[in-house]
Amino acid sequence: MRAAILVGNPAMTERQEQSRFQRVALTYFPMFIAALSLCTSIYNGYLNNKFVDLIQNNTAVSNRYGPARKSSRLIFGSSSGWA
């Protein structure tokens, strides 16, 4: 019995290693999820910015050919335009 205490119980070291793994996993797993969420948020902002640029460029191109009111007058035949 005394020799087992001095040498160390293999079951005890296995539990300690498992406990250490659980501590490490519980510490780093939420950090990984937070970093993944941050990267997703940054990419979402990038895509949103690209979409806004696309809409603004398309609006600038359509304004080059005149306002939409002018084309609606041609389609509906109204000379006074819309209010």
C-alpha cells in the first residue's frame, strides 16, 4: 500500500490529466467561438459595405441618363410629372 502512494496511482494521474484537459477545453473553446464570431462579423461588415457600394454605383449610373421621373413621363404620357 505504501509503495502505491510513493509511486503514484495510475488512475489518479489519468483523472488529473482528464481534469486538466477539461479545464483547458473549457477555457479555450469559448475563446475560439468568440474569435469565430468576430471574424464572421467583420466579414459581414465587408459584404455589407460592398453591397452599399454596388447600390450607390448603380444609382449613379442611372442618374447619368436622367431621373426616373423623366422616363416615367415617357411611359405614362404625363407632362406634369409626379408630385
